[in-house]
Amino acid sequence: MSTTLPFIITGGPGSGKTTLLESMECEDAQVFTEVPRQLIIEQSQVTNGILPWNNLAGFAQLCFMEMLEQKKASSNYPLTFLDRAIPDICAYLSWGDLEIPQHIALEASSGYQQLVIFCKPTLETYVQDDIRPYPFEEALVIHQKLYDLYESMGYQIFSLPLLPIKERTALLASTCREYLRVV
């Protein structure tokens, strides 16, 4: 396993991933922002924009192209974190009862560290908004779908507990560095 492969930070919507990764930017790590959230913002401003609740398959393809670019760019750094990644697309398509295209499934299965960091939404972290329109209960269903998908793909899952941000960041950094020493 290459130590330059990126770590994926994932979990249900509103689980504190973005806050965590913003904190990691203060460390010696390269962080890539969440593609779906940015695309929702962009597509919401376009007439007939491609949004996941109107066209999940089309939105998944937009995410795939952007996430593939992030995956390629991430190999240039020694410690990299992605706020969601291509396996997430597979889970969302599955959640929407849609077929997972072969090219997406293939890219989801390699090119990442096998250790995936999961953050679970809690009532403390979850905020429903225009970009995250799901009620909290649905965020938990999505979280479980993500967890099951990653597990079925053979990824090793580390569930990061909800801690004060400095402690959570330190635990994330130490867990990933220890993992890289072992592989």
C-alpha cells in the first residue's frame, strides 16, 4: 500500500467532516474539500441544474468527474484527506436504488488508503439546510448505507468519536500516522 494514497473521511450528512478537515488544514496535511456540497451550491444557481434530489444519476456523474480529479491530484502529497470520495457515489446510488456504473465501481475500489475514517451524524452536529435537506433520521440512514458499502468493498473502518475539535483532530492525525507506519 502506498503511503501517498489519500485517506477518505466520510459518514452521513452533518457529521462534522468539513469542520474536522478545516482543522486538519492547520496540520501538515493536504485537504480536499467536499465535492457534492460544492456542486449542489453551483448547480442550485443554474436554471435546471443537476441536483441529487432531482437527478441522482446525473449528479453522481458530475461528482465522479470532480472526485476523480481530486483522487489524481492527491497523490502529490505525503498526507492527504478527502472529504468524501468515489465510494460515496456508489453508496448514494445504492441508497437511491440506482445501478452503479462499472467505471464508478472500478474507481471506487482502489487508489485510496484501506483505512477509512467515519464520522457519524449526531443531534449535536447535524444542521438541516438547503444543501442538506434530509431530516436527521434520514442522515442516519445514509450514514449506515455508506458504512455498509465501504465495509462490503473491504475497506477497514475507523469510527471517529465526537470529541472537542482539537482532540478529534489529534486523534485523526495520530490514527492515520500510526496506520501509515504499519502498512
